[in-house]
Amino acid sequence: MCAMVLERPHTPLVMRERPMPQPAAGEILVEIAACGVCRTDLHVVDGELPHPKLPIVPGHEIVGRVAALGPGASGFALGAGVGVPWLGGTCGVCPYCRAGRENLCDNPVFTGYTRDGGYATHTLADARFCFPLPENLEAAEAAPLLCAGLIGWRSYRMAGEGAALGLYGFGAAAHILAQLAVWQGRRVYAFTRTGDDAGQAFARSLGAAWAGSSDDPPPEPLDAAIIFAPVGALVPAALAAVKKGGRVVCGGIHMSDIPSFPYRLLWEERQLVSVANLTRADAREFLAVAPQAGIKIKVTRYALAHANAALADLRAGRFEGAAALIP
């Protein structure tokens, strides 16, 4: 098999030939058809997430087919389509797991971070943490659902049911959520980098009621806002944009430092919360809703060998929507 491998942070990925892995008990071997390129991958490559398993194969938005079953692996037949997400395994015994909050597990496994992921032709995965995918999407279009969609869905539910929703950072997750929110009858306000006219036009094409710079106030106070851009300075901006009792959700795994801000931005029962990882229940809920909402994924495709170019383009914001590697 071939894999793009991170040997140490702050260095380019390198193509390596590896022996074909064999699934252990409860595992499946997945022949990969596509793997999404996520901002979390950038945080791993750029050394912003501590203590990755090195060397590591990044990638946690994996779509493929089951090529082999380990002893006791269930839920999938040989040749079945499968999706592999960020949450690769949990301990099942810590207080969080026992309380149904496996996203906060004390001893988790993360695909593409603490176990090898999908920037490869094949990967191993715990069958219990894999999912069937909507049949109407081809592999590259389905891949972003496995993180941009799932983490986005958890953030979306945490934001509450208000009618006016702000999305800061209009990338892979926001372009999925905008369509879901519009389908549910909400008003979406999209915030992009200053001067990103193309990104703002893209947001409006997906039904956003308004699109502008992250520095601009929205046309009306927001019921809630979700921040996907890893920019701490957006927190006080979003708090200033939400109405009394509104909520700001930080949807990323990493963010630059949040600057100090006056207490009045938080007062009047505004809330600031974060989202961590996902649960399998999140995945089942979202993957059932996504086909009903008719979500269309805009994806830029790259050959597996061009993974470094895909990461560079993501870092620079050179594509709209999502990106995927094709082995």
C-alpha cells in the first residue's frame, strides 16, 4: 500500500510504500476511495495539536470499501461501503463514556492523529466506529460529511433553534451547515475573510441571507453564531453580534488565543461554549438528515501524491467548500 506520511511536524508529507496491514480483532481493512482534507489535518501537520503518533498518516474523512474483516468485526460485509470519522475509538469505561459522552472520553483514539488515517490507499479502523454512508453521493462528495459534517452538526445542535444563525469562516463545515439551516427555514449570515468576494458570493449561492466580512456587523442581531475559523479574535466579534441570551459556539479543535474583551459582550446571559469531537449518535443523526436536506458538497479533488498541495491550498483559502484526496 501507499501512504502520505507525516514524519515530524512542520515538514512536508512524504510518500511511503508500506506492507498491507492486517485487521486485528474488531477491525476492518478499508480500501480508500477518497479522504477529505480537513483543517484539523493542518493543525496536526503544523504542530498545533500536541503529541501526535509519529510517524502518522493524516486524514479522518475516509470513504471506501471493506477489503478484509478482522476476527469478531461486525456490522459490515466484505465490499460494503464505509465511512471512517475522526473518533476512532473510546475506552468505554471512563465516567464520560458511561454517561453517554464518549466525545469527552479520557482515553480516546483519533483517526489520523493517534492512529493512521486516510491519506493512503488502505487503512485499518475499528468497525464499531465506522458508518454506512448515503448511497447518492460519490466518494469525494461523501468524505467531508465525516468531519466537516459531523462536527458541524454537533456545533449546529449546540447553537440552539434560533432563526438567525451566523457562520464565521465559510469553509467545508459552514457550506454544509448553511444548506441544512436554509432547508430548515433559518436565516444564515455568512462571515468570510475581508475581501473574499468570491466566498461571499458562494455563501449567497447556497441560500445565505447575507454574506460579508468578519469585521462587519450583520443586518440583524443573531440568535446564535458558530465559529469555524481558528481565529480567537472572532470570539468577541461574534459575542457582539448575538442578541441577549444568544450563544456563540467554537466549533474547531484549535484556535489562536482569544483577546480580552469587555464583560458587557458576555452579559445579558450570552453564552460562549466549545465543541469537542463527536459521538456515534451524532453521526447516526446527521447521516440520516443530510440526504433529506439535499445537501450538495462542493469538493476540489487532488491526487493522493498531491496531499501537500491540497494542504497548502486549504491554508491559503484557495478553494471553496471542501477538498478530497483520491488514491
